[in-house]
Amino acid sequence: MYAEFVDRLEKFVTQEGKWNHHAVKKLAKRALKYMHERFTFILVPGVDHTNNVAERALRPGVRQREIGGMFQNQKGC
């Protein structure tokens, strides 16, 4: 299943002349370059397709830093 997905993605991204806009070309190249990192959830059972859990785990520390004013530098004080 994953091998078929990778083959289809490679064919889709590398279609010559299909992508006219530079931003779309860039996105297609990045999808191909990082496909193994971006689509790990297909291969590994239990891996979520989002990073919401990680974002939520970081949030309390970020809030504490914001409340404490630790995000300011010497110029921003």
C-alpha cells in the first residue's frame, strides 16, 4: 500500500509541464523530498497524522514564558 502511494506521488509530482506556478512546483518538490517524514503515519500504526499532541504538550511552557515576560530581549524591555 505504501509503495503504491509513493509511486503515485512520484509520478504526480514529476509530471513535466504540469505545474506552472512556482509555489505549486515548490510544494510538489517538498512533498516528494520529505515524503517519508510527512507520511510516517501511513507506515507506523498509532502515529497520528497531525502534531496536535506535541503542540499541546508544548503549550503550557509557552504560556508560562509569555506570562513571565521571558520572551523579551534587552531592546524590548
